[in-house]
Amino acid sequence: MHALLRSLSIRQKIAIGFILIIMTTLTLVGWSLCSLSQSKIKAEGYIEFLNQRYERTRCSADAITKLQTVLKEIAANPADANDANIAKITAAETELKEATDALQMTRYPKEIGAVKENAKEYISLVNTKFLPLLNSDSSEKQHKLVDLVYVDMAKSFFAVTDNITIVNGYQIRETKSKMSTFDYYALKDLLIRNFCILNSH
């Protein structure tokens, strides 16, 4: 090896050195690109995972809010209630039940369990108290319906929305924690440095 190097001219040695630098730099760039790509894929996977879980909780919050809005509108003017209003209640109840049934209790059983339980209770109050009162001949129907929606049913409503907010907070913190394990910016800086080295020769 030494004899071979001694037989080379200075120009040849410089050329070989330059080639070695280029090959080493290209190897580092390739490794950086691969690592950066893998980190990006993992990060995107966690983001998608969060989006899927958030979508389920958001649907539950939206569904119970929609149902409450319908009840408030009817309670404000019970005399104007008709079959279309009842159909809206039924549709909103179905949407709420389907949304909460889709929630998984694996990660946050306490909070998700409370969401499911209180959503079920809310639907029960609609059918056992709100609708019977709406169909009654009570002279204080409007007042009683308003009290029912804004007071008696409020506990279950806020139990659902508050626990969903808690779960969303857990999900965001968990995802941030996992994302912090991906040294994306360090890899990006390394890739830039390698390109700079390559361009300098």
C-alpha cells in the first residue's frame, strides 16, 4: 500500500483524496436523508393517530352540543313544536349514541367511561322527561322545559364536554412527548451541513 502511494504523483493523490471526500460526504448525505425520512414518516404517523382519536372525541362533543341546541330551541317555544322538531331530536340522539359508542376506553377508561355514561344519561332524560313534558298539557310547560334543559340536564352535558376536553389535553401532551423523541431539526441541520461540505469541493 505504501509503495503504491509513493508511486502516485501529487496530482493523483489529490484526486484520490478528493474522491474519498466526495464518497464520504455522499454517504453521510444518504444516511441523513434516510434518517430524516424515517423520522418524518413516524411523526406523520403519530399526527394521523392523534387526528383519528381527536375526531372521535370531537364527534361526541359536537353531537351532544347539537342535541342540546335542538332541545333549547324547542324549550324556548314548545307551542311551535312539530314532527320535524321531534325528528331532529331523534336524529341528534342517534348521532350522539353512535359517536360515544365509537369511543375506545383502552387509554383513558375513567374519562371515556364518564363520557359514555353521561351521554347515555342525557339521552335517557330526553326520552323520560323532556319529551313527556313536551307532550303534556302543563300550564308551565315552557318554564319547566327550560329548567330541565338548562339545569337538570346540564350536569350530564358538562360531564361529557369536560371529560372530552380532558382527554384531548392528554392526547396532545402524549403526542408532543412522542414527537420530542424525533430529533428532526438535528437531522435537518446535519443534512444541510453535509450538502455544504459537498458544495465546497
